[in-house]
Amino acid sequence: MGDVYQRSSIHQKFKYSSSKAVDKILSNLTKYIIRRLLFMIPVLLGVSILTFVVGNLAGNPIALYRISLRNYNPVVEQALISYYHLDKPIHERYFIWLWNMLHGDFGISYTGRKVIDQMLPWVWPTLELQLLSLFLALIIGIPIGVYSAKHQYSKMDYFITTFAIFGYSMPSFWLGVMAIIIFSFYLGWFPPSGYSSIGTPWWGSPVLDHIAHLILPVGVLTYISLATIVRLVRGNMLEVLRQDYILAARASGLSERSILYKHALRNAISPIVTLIGLSFGLALAGAPALETVFSWPGLGYAFVQAASGLDIPLVQGITIVVTIMVLLAILFTDIVYTIVDPRVRLE
């Protein structure tokens, strides 16, 4: 009877200590997220100031808006001056714009529609393209990088290294144009541009039609991200495979697969996690060129169209939204990094 009571007491203590450990981790994680969000505020403010100043340097909003008007109306001009607060100093206009933006009001574009209403439909196509490409690059690039490191100086290693350097060096818009010429115009395998077909769906189904339109832009973006991931994984694995604990693991009789993927890759993968956030940011930075080449209706394509039409409120709104997306991606990457690498603490 005493043994049963003792085991029950130990079990209760274990549950209590486990609960305290989980609560501590959640508390530290919450504090870490709050601290990182506070660090992002100066970055976002800096980007907003730069965006607003550059937008005002582009020209007088009334003069830009007048380009789209057929008939000049002084009453309309006075209303626009009042709306854009052009009768006030630039610093006051900035704080008014910032206050409205924090409340979800990005202003009205020169097309007469709200900026936020125009941007929302473009967010998902950009995320769909970027996230799918990054996911494919990771699941393809990590095994290739491990294989290249394991077979260093082999013919396949030279081929993989050359393939990665070529992808790392080529601009995305050039690869996009080459992909359209080869796979769309010459071979006719995939549609050259757009989000979906107008009229008869490609491959006879709306779902397959969308997949067909995804293949070329996703393929180009995956190849560019893949090149960076392969080079980084190969370099880290080569360094890790020379460590003493890897030699000890081989001497103990562990299988080569277990050594590579359970021990070596686990220690070499940490920089890859950091690269995810940076790759997402770089891909978003290159989105205007790539999305324009494929006429992909995302934020990048919309940014180019707005800049071409001197639609400053829309350009400013897209810039802020993209900045927020990059900052959130970096925050997510930092949180995952603390999970992958136990040496990193949240405190």
C-alpha cells in the first residue's frame, strides 16, 4: 500500500514539474515575441518615413491626379487639397498618414478606390507563389546538398555545384523570359502568363488550369532559392562531417544514413532556418520583376503597375504591406530557430 502511495506521489510531482516547465516555455516565448515585435516598430517607422518622403518627392498629388482628369474643376482640386492635407507641413501630413494607416486606412488611390481594397486580392497570389517555391526549394535542396557534401569532388558534386552557381547568378526575370520562350512558345507545355485561362481551361479543368499557370513562375523561383539552399547545406555539411563526434559515430558502427540525417544534418540545419526568412524577403524584393514577366496578379505586379501610373498612395500601401510581411517572416524564422537549435534560449 505504501509503495502505491509513493508511486502516485512521484507521478503527481512529475506532472507538476512538467506543467511548470511548459508554462515557463510559453511565458518565455510570449515575452520573446513581444520583445521582437517592439524591436520591429523602429524598422517599420523608418520604412514608413522613407516611403512617405519619397512618395512626396515624386510630385504634387494634385498634379499627378489631374493627369487622369479630362476636365479641370477647381472645386475638385480644393477637395483633394483638403483630403491630402496639402495646406499643412510635410511632417504633419506624415503623422496624419501614419495615424490613418495604423487604423487600416491606407488612403485612396488615383483610380478612386480604397488602397486596402485593391491590395487584399493581391496578397494571396504573392504568398501562394513565394511559400510554395520556398517549400519546394527546401524539400529538394536539403537532400541534394547532403548528397553533394557526402560525395565531395565527385562528378555529381561538380555538376550540382555548377548548377547551383548558375541559378544563384542568373536574374529571376531573365530566367522567367527563357522559361516562357522554351516551355511555352517552343514546346507549348505550359501557359506563358496569368493566374488562370480566359475561356477554355488549360488541361481541361479549372484546378489543373491554375496548376499549369503556377508551374513556370514557381519553377523559376524554386530554382533560384534552391541554388542558395544547396550551396549553404553543402558547405555546412562539409564542416560538420569533419567534426570529432561524427568520427566517433562512424567508429561506433552507426549507419551512414543515421550519421548524415540524424546527427550531421541536425547540426548543419540551423543556418538554413535563418536563411528561410532572408530568402522570403529577397524573393519579395524580386517579386515585381518576376510577377511582371509572368503577369502574375500579385503585389509585385501591382507595384510595377502603380509605379508606372504614378499612383503614389498605392505604391506606399504596397511597400508597407510587403515590409510587414518580411518582418513577420523574420520573426517566425527566429522562433523556429530557437526550436531547432536548443543552444539558443528565449530569455
